[in-house]
Amino acid sequence: MSKVEDFLTKNEEQEIVNAIRTAEKNTSGEIRVHLEKETSLAPLDRAKEVFSILQMENTQNRNAVLVYVAVKSKQFAIYGDEGINNKVAHDFWDSTKDIMQVLFASKNQKEALVQGVLKIGEQLKQFFPYNKNDKDELPNEISKL
Ligand code: CA
Ligand code: CA
């Protein structure tokens, strides 16, 4: 199970995209999931790079969040843009990471990503509530390299 294509079934991918849509109904923030086989960097450093590659800083409130996964080693990171980091403590994502870690460890990668995305939406809501004029600023599809 070390290939990106084998990490999730099509149905599981769709469930994650649906979770992103649901989460983004709670918040003006934008959430993306990125999968790649592996990285030689620390997951958070690679997440920061991918965030930039995907041009996720292109949101009005700088409030996008990337969930990055290196599928071979099941390492992951949650990286939020500066609009979020200016408002939250450095351990803001720890409880979400804990939930995801447990699910990844029990080999339920789909549920790890669904639960992680939904929790991120709830967390963002406190600082970036949804408003009725909200735009879907970044694609909800899973990004892969
Ligand atoms: Ca939005
Ligand atoms: Ca979106």
C-alpha cells in the first residue's frame, strides 16, 4: 500500500471531497488534501512547500489549510496560512492531529482524512465563520503528485 493510486478507493476519495464541502459550509476557510508517495523532508516542511506549489495563499483572508500525506510512511502534516497562524496558538491543530494519528495507525486512512477535515472545519469556524457570500476559493478535489 505504498502507491498514491492505491491509498484510497474512488469512493473513499469522494467521501473525503464531500467532507471538504461539508467542512467549508462551517467556515470561510479553504481546506485541501494532498497525497504523494514520499518525501525526504519533514512532513510540515514539505506541506509548506506544497501549499506554495498549489498557490493556496490565494485566498482573501489567507485562511487556507493543507492536509499533507506521504502515503508510503503515513506521515502527515496540517499546514495553515498566515491568516490562521496570526490568530491561533501553535498547538491549535494538535487535537486534530491526534485523531488522525489514531485512525492512520489503525489503517483507516479514509476515516483519518474525513475526520481530520471535518474537525479542521469546526476549528476554523471559531475564527473564520462561514458567511453567506462565501466563495469556494480553492478546488475541493484531492491533489496528488
Ligand atoms: Ca470558501
Ligand atoms: Ca474549497
